[in-house]
Amino acid sequence: MADPTPSPEIEKPIHRGRIQAQGGGTEKSESWAQATPPTFSEIVRPIDRLEAQLTPKEKTICEKAFTQLRRVVEIGAETGGFWAPRSRSFPKPATGDIRVDIEIITARAAVPDPDSTEKVEES
């Protein structure tokens, strides 16, 4: 008779990644680990949480980086998302102060939101 207990390997989060701000004395990050690929909206939330952790001065320094990061994630979602391994740093070009990184460590991230697919099909 089969064991009804799910295997830990089956439930193991395979979609992992993180967003971090580092440099100039700053070291803060937000990560995700889940069984399904995080959607565009689910990736924007840790970006917002990370930005909220920064001091007003750090936010000013990172303003361009966060703008660029959000745009890249939006474009990625429009084209089906990102596959691991992938790592990008912002701002481009680098300023030498604090940088903001996104790293897709395993599997996939920033897939289109379900409702955005419906809108494209309706057009």
C-alpha cells in the first residue's frame, strides 16, 4: 500500500531568489522560495519591502536603481519571466554607491500575472 504522506521532496520550494541592496554600509535583502514561479506582482512585493527598509538617504541614492529594476521585471513578465540562473545589478551604469541586485537562484520568476494573460488574449 502506498504511503499517503507527501514526500518532502515534492513540497520543496524550487523557485528561489532574492533582491538585495548593498554597498556604502547598506546590506538588506528580501528573498522568496516557493513551489510555483512567482508572478510579476509577487516579485514587486519584495522589491517594495526592500525599498521600505532603506533610510531616506539610501532611498534617494537607490531611486534610479529601483526604477530600472521594476522596469526590467515588468519587461521580463511581458516576455514570459526569467529563468535561473540570472543576476542583474542596478543602476546601469553603476554609480559606485549602493546597488540593487535581483538574483533568480533556481527555476523561474516574474511570470505574467494570470489576469494579464487574459487581457492580452482579449485584445
